[in-house]
Amino acid sequence: IAALQATAKSRTADATEWAARLRERSVIVEAAFVIYERDRVSAGSVLGSAIAFRLFLFLVPTIVFFVGLMGAISGYVEQDTVIDSASLTGAMAEQVRTALSQSSTAAILTLVTGLFLMITAGRTLAKALVASSSLVWLTGGKVTAKAKVVAIIIGLITSLMLMALLMSKIRSELGVAITGLSFGVGFVYYVVAFVVLMSALPRRTHDPAALLPGAAVTSLMLAGMQAVS
């Protein structure tokens, strides 16, 4: 066992020296190591989990709000018109029919409840994003979520949902080829949206170019998941 431990320590030391030399020779390798080290220092996986959980808590009342909204406008639009316009099928289409069939009292109650919970959850999500950005950028200070940040987050998430519906409509009406092009347009939109979002969060630099890498990676992952699904 002692011999195995000594061999492992020796090889670990050799690998560490090799990695250090490689970092000196390659800017790309150095950037990868810096990203990894910064992620460990800022507890990136913990922050990501916190954001994902609060994002889920925000999406639930947002769906409730739109269910109430559909019920409120049910007297002015036909069920099939809404379903066909959004290109909804299966279980989602049935849920929309149910929402459009509810009474006006239930629709207003659902609408108001969903709006209240959406604002509350949006504020909680905003605080998580502000705290995460503050930790990553090492800004320090008191973590507060201003009304502007809350409004930007609510608008951003809502626009992402609408963009998903738009892409579904394009796919059903124009085919796969045009849908593929729409993912490129969606990627550009996501980059702009995430730059706007991160511009409202605390950071140590006012250079907007510093926000592009994070916005591009997030947008690429989001557009990729939409393409696969």
C-alpha cells in the first residue's frame, strides 16, 4: 500500500508539473484552468443549483398566470384559434382547452394569484441572480434585488416562453429547414437578452464585451436544447 501511495504521489506531482508547463505555453489551456478554478472558488455548481430551483419556482406561477389570462380572454377568442395559432398538440392542447373553458370568476382568481406569485418568485429569483453575480465577480457589499432587475427577469423569462411557442409555430408551418434557421435567429435573440439581464446584475467591469462569453454559452445551450426537443 505504501508503494502504491508513493507511486500515486509521484505521478500526481508529474501531472501537476506537466499541466503547469502546458498552461504557460497555451492561452486556451490557461483560460480553461482559470474557468475551472474560478468555478470552484465561487461554488459554481451550488449557485447553478440555486438558480435552477428558483427558476422552476418562477415558471410554475407564470404558467398559472397564463392559464388565468387565457380564461379571461376565452369570451373573445375561440379555443381552436388559440391552439392552432400556437401549434399546440397532445396534452398541452387539452390543458389550453381546459383553461379556456373555466368560468370568469375562476379565471380572474387564477390570473391575480398567478401574477402575485410570479412577482414574488421573480423577486426571489432576482435575489439569487444578484447574489450569484456578486460572488462570481467578487464585488462584495450588500446583495439587494432592485425593482428594475425583477422586471427584467420577469420580462426575459416570459419572452423565452413566447420564443419557444414561436419556434413551434415556425416548425409546424414552414418545415424543418426554416426551423433550423430560426434557431440561429433565436440564438442571437438569446445573446442580446442575456447581455441585457447580466448588465443589470453587479459586476466589476462596465465593459459589455465581458458579458458576451457567458451570454453566448447560455444561449447556445438553450437553443441546443430547443433544437433537440
